[in-house]
Amino acid sequence: MPSKTSQGRSALEKLIRYALDTAPHEYGLVPGDGGYVPLKELVAALRDEDGYRSVNETRIMELVNQPGGSSPFEAEGGQFRLKPALQSGPPPLPPDLALPKELWCALKPQGWRFAWENGLRPRRPRETRLPLFADREQALKVAKRFCPDPVAVKVFAARARDKGVIFSPFAETLWLADEIPAEFLAGPPVRPLEEQEPKKPAAKAPETPMAALGFPLPDPRGQALRGKKKGRFSDSPDWKTQTRRDRREGKDGRDR
């Protein structure tokens, strides 16, 4: 009877094969040249599945490093794939599949600023084409794997196609494009950099009073307060003190 460890490894292997080969579009994955996908993106996609929220790169790489080269997977430079001999590809698309009028992607806020100014273009390693989703919520779900507050960006696909942009269907819900000019994008307003509020300087910590550090406070008369003199005339000026002393000693300057 197979152990729980081997059962868990077998179930994970089946899930990865499904995500990489049978229906990668369901996970927002687009295999690149040779069927590779970034390992980090695969891990993030699998964590959306119940029961696999704790899966990590180490656990997936254990499937690659099986003894005797029996693994169905390969990894190279942070990229992961099903071996080419085992790849079958996603099911064929309907021949009459029409391009939606609008498609969606979701970007980090700074990515949306760049796209608003320069258009959309592939930016990830080994990414040659842009994945665009027919469903806004799926675009946000995929983006939230790496950004907690992504920006949903609408792509006017039909208008862009009429202007020469080429779209290719990857699945019924996912399309690919080489580049999207900024004029065919819509999203939240972007404030010009010069209009953004300047960052407030960090508040300085209040200075510790010298007395709290054990130093004497400066006397208003330029002397340090080293403790108050005891006595009746402790606050008298020096010349008065000397005069009193002379009187006590009979040196007040008068003839007796």
C-alpha cells in the first residue's frame, strides 16, 4: 500500500501536469519557448488550490530530482517544464472563436504608470508575448499573487486590432499580443509626477534635555548651576558678600 508521502507526491505531480500542459490558461500560465514557465509563477498558481497553500519551490524541485532520471519534469535557470516528449498541449480552439472587444490585464501601480506613458510590452524573463484575459477578475486574481493591490487595465482589443495590433488566442479566455500602444489602454487616472505631493520629511526624534543626561544646565549669568549655596545670603552678589564679611571683621573703612 503506498504511503501518504508517495500519494501526496503523485497528486502534486498530476496537478502540475494539468497546470502546465492540459489547462495552463486556467491558472493564468503561458508556457514560453519549449514549454517553460517561471518556477515562482508556478508555485504562486498552485497555492491558489485548496490543500496546496503551503507548497514551495523546494517541494516542487523534489519532483525533478528523482533517482534514475525518472522525473517527468525539468528545471533550468528558475524555469520549469514538463519534458517535451510528454507535452500534449491545450485542447484545440473553436475555429470561429472571435476576439472580444475588450480584454484585461492587471499591473502593479508603477507598472500601470509605465504602461500609461509607453504602452504594454513583455517585461518578464523569457516572456515574448503579453497574456490578456477575457475576464477582469481572473486578471486581478493572477496579479494578486505578487501584488496586494494591482490595477485593472482595460485593453480595447477590437480597436487595437483595427489599427494593426495582432492578437492570437491561447485559450477561449486568454489571448496573446506582442505589444499594446498606450492609446488602447484605460485604467485609473494617473497624476503627473510633478503634481504629486512631495514626501514629508521624517519627523526628528525630540532631543533629550541635557539635565536628563546628567549635565548641568547653564546659569543665566553664565555659570553652571552646581547646587544652591546654603545660607541667608546665598543669592547675594559677590561684592555684597565681601562687604558683609569686612563689616564682621571690622574692616568697613570707617574710623571707630
